[in-house]
Amino acid sequence: MICLDRALVNYYHEQDGVRLAAFADLAAAALNNAELLRQAERRAQQLSLLYDAGLTLNRVLNSRIQLEFLFQIARRTLRSDQMAFYRYLPERDALCFELGIGMSDQIRAQLEAREFSVARAEGLAGWVAQQRLPALVSDVTNDARWLALQAQVRAALAAPVEHENELRGVLLAMSYHTDAFTTQDERMLILLANQVAAAMELTRLFGAQARRQQELETLREANLLFAATFDRAVLIDQILAYTLRLTQGVSAHLFLYEEPRLIFGGMKWTERTPFDRPLVPRQDGLTYAVVRSGEMIVVDDVNAHPLFVERQWGGAIIGLPLRSGTQVRAVLNVIYREPHHFDTDELRVLQLLVDQAAIALENARNYAETQRQLRDAQLLHRAGRAITRTLSFTEMLERLADFFMQAVSVEACCISMLDVPRNNLIVMLDRDPIAATREAPGATYHISEIPYLQTFLKNQRRLLP
């Protein structure tokens, strides 16, 4: 509006009004052009900043550096006092505060200490994440979605960060003045959020590729080491060590299956073990369930799984069978301190590891069996040669006892003769290391006095205690 004032009466005429209206039209046009120019310059500045942001975000593969650079650009173009990024945690359907600028250490600590539920649309960020829509709040004191954690904040602007309809987080800009943001600012924040989503995806893909490359190198190293190891105890220790290298677990346990029971093979911890003796698997527990099913069993949260109703520690566990063909030879358990979501990549790497470990254990078992058979054959050959070289019955018994004890690695041996007609057992040689219980040659017992011998004679099969 243009207003003219003069102290004289009837000073202005109708023609002055016409000239003033024409001047007002020119002034309005000039002001409109100036506003359009200002907006064009601001859009040009925003596009330039957006271009710079795109170049930098795609060049830097560290998500924190990306966000810090983005926040600097966003504060300049949006004239915001604070910026924050909340990362989405799909396993808990919640947002967690990851990075912010312009806020005090106390506020930052409060935000880091809590999560914001997406299901309940907790806070403005939670609402944006739930609805997958941007939000422009001119006055946060009049908006029920706003959580008043900072009294000085008066206006807020938020946008979801998405990649191919997959939520990654929420960007939030805040100002200490009401009506600080416009719809144009909202569009700008959406564009910045898209840039962040693309950069985060690139960083994720690069990190996943680097992680896969490292995993493959670790698996190759494990395979070479397993293939060169034939000592079962050493091999088990190697398997457990590489399991913990490839996972985030706090401990790994391996049990060997010798039907019908599991035998403790070994365990390894990334920290001090809380157990002073080997663990014994429960018949109704996870390890035996893996043996019976022959399949991997994944438990993201033991407190919510029926196999751990009586044994809960608040963590996670996975049990993997080590098979030779269709036969389960061992079970590998990996334990996590906290609940843990096992993604497909992690399961794939573990499966590759246990496949290699199963082959290595089978090779070690075959090697040990071959060595045992070779040793037995050598012992039999030596025993045959030694026996045929002596004509002394007593000396022959002594040599036989030596070979028996060496073959089965025992410290005691007794050779007796059966007198079937009289139903007697006659001791010929007793190598009992305890003199008090050692029997003298010729000691005779009636078979009815020895129940296990009666069973042996009846079944004609070896008896093992």
C-alpha cells in the first residue's frame, strides 16, 4: 500500500490518484520481480548445495561423515538450528538416535539412551517413520506428535529416508522460531533425504562387498588349515576359532555324535568362560534336536523359544549339524550374549564353514582309523614273529600280554584259560599293577562265580563296561 499525506485541503486531485495507481502497479511489479529473483536465487543455491551434497555423499563411504556433511548443508539451506538423524532398527521396529548437531551434550545423551517406537508412532520421528510421509510443524507446542525434550525448539521439519520402499531412518530439522520452515524447505529436505538414502545404500553395498571378500578370504584360510590338520583335538580348536572370527558370537561349542549320545568336543570363548567343566547337552535341548532333525536350528531370542523355557539367559543361539552324507557326525553351537537377528549372509557363511569343518572332521576320523588299523597290523605282525621265536609257554604269555596292553593302551591285563568240562576259569598270567589284587598263575574260579563271564560264554560276544 502507498499512502500520501498533505496538510492542505483539496490538495490532491483525481489525476493524482491515477498517477499514484500507475506508480503502485509499477512498484508492485518491481517488488514481485524482486521476490521472484530472491526465490530463484535461493532455489539455485539449494540446487547447487544439493549437487555438492550428491557429489560428496557418493564419494565418501563413511555414513557418519556423510551425515555430518549433509547436516552442514541442510543447516545453511534450511536455516535450521538443529539437525538429527534417527536410524531405523527393523528387528525392533524402532528408531534410535544416531547423530545430531546444534544440541547440547545432555540432550544428545538423553536421545541416545532411548528408542522411539515406530508401531506406536512415538514422537514426530516415529510418526514420520510409521506413515512414510514428511511432516512440517510450524509450532511444535501445538502438535501432539512432538515430544518436548527441548524447550527452545519451536518448529520442526522431518522426512523419511527410504531406499526402494525400505525405511532406513528419519531426517529431522529443528528451529528456535515458529513458522521457520516452508513447503519449499520441505521439498528440499525430501531431496536431501533421497540423497542420504542413495549414499547409505552405496555405503551398505560397499561394506557388504568388503565383508564378503573378507569372509571368503577367512574361509579359504580355514579350508587350507583344516585340510592340513589330522589331529582331531587340534582341528576342533581351529574350527571353534574360525567360527568366532566369522561371527559376533561370544562362544562356540562343538559336540561329537557317537550314537546314541553326544560327546563334548571343545569350546572357545571371546571372554573368560563362566563354566569350569564341559557342558552336557540336554536330551530335550537344542543340540540333540539338531542331531535328530539333521538341520540347522536358529534361535534369535532364547527367552521366547520353547527349547529354552527352563534355561534362559536373554541371548541367541544357532545349532549347525556337521554331516558326512546324511549322517550327523557333530553339532556346532554359536552363542550370543544378546538377542540377535541372523541374516541370510551370516547363515550362508556359517553353512560354508561347517561344510568345510565336516569334511575335515571326517578326514581326521578316517586318518585316525587308518592309523589305528596300520598300528594294529604292525602289532599283530610283531606279535606273530615274537611268539614263533620262543618255545617257552610262559615267555609267550608275557609277550602276548605286552602286545595286548600296547594295542588297547591299558595298564592291566589278565590272560586266563577256560576248563569247559569242569566249568572253571584258570588264571595263566595277571598283569595287575596293584599287588594286593593281582592273581597268581593257576588261581582257579568256578564260572558260576563270575556273572559277566557267564554272559560272555552264552552270547559269544565281546563285553565292554
